[in-house]
Amino acid sequence: MGRKSKGKRIHSEGYVVISGGKHGQYEHRIVAEKKIGQKLKPGEIVHHKDRNKKNNKPGNLKVLTPSQHNKLHLSKKIKTRCGYCKNPLIVHPYKFQYSKSGKVFCTTRCSGKYNNGGGVKGKPFTKKEDKTIIKLRKKNLAWNRIGKILDRNRESIRVRGMRLMKGGK
């Protein structure tokens, strides 16, 4: 009987896990060990430089102690813009709440307007978005997946989709 080849899956925290053994292993830790030529010491952390947990290229990984890792994350601030009104913002990447779409907002009002949530009317749907909603829903894609594709709130996509499916505007 042939052995199963090692498969990959995405862990609930977003890391790539290589199947094998009882629980599997994190791909980024395996790649980092090959890069430094030895096993990681207990407590060592593999940092993704671009913050993309799926990018496990050797050049994107750095082995750090917990204190080095904390210093790295606590020292950085990101210049960005509000996801709705485009006002400039300086945010701390690990102390600031991001929306599910990965955007940051200057106020809860902007967040609500962008996400069509909280009873605040958001940006209107385009004809292209309407067609995409119908097409993806016919392929049995879940409302939250369609929302991520269109960078919109799941509930606003569901409400719009139900209205479109009934033939309304």
C-alpha cells in the first residue's frame, strides 16, 4: 500500500500546516529551520516580515526571541488612510482594531458607513457588484465569501442578494 503524500492545509489562525504525524507541522517553522540549519530552540518565534502568514519563503522569515518579537511589533506604526473617508491615520498595527476586510477607520461612524452596518446607509451597490452577487450565489457561494470578494459586509450582501434574487432593485 502506498503512503499518502504530505498535504497542506490552512490552520484556523491562518498558518500553513503540512500534514503528517498526529498533528502536522507549521510550514514556516520547517522552512526557518532549514534556513538557519538547525532545529528551533524552545520559545523561538518565526516572524513573517510581510505579515502574510501564508508567505513562507525563506527571505520573508526571521527567527526571533519572544522579547525581540515584542519589540519589533510594539515599535512599528503604520501610516494609512481611513477605509471610508480617506483621512490620513497613523495606527499601531497590533493595538488597533481592523475590520474583517482588513481596513482601518478613523471613527465608528466611518466603519458603519463603509460596512453598511449599524443602520447607517453605506455606499450604493454598482451594477457590476449586483451581477457578481447573482453569479457567485448561483454557484452556491456563501454570503460571507461573496462579501469578502466584494469587500463588503456579509449582511449587506445577503440583503442585497435576496432582493436581487426576487427580481427587485
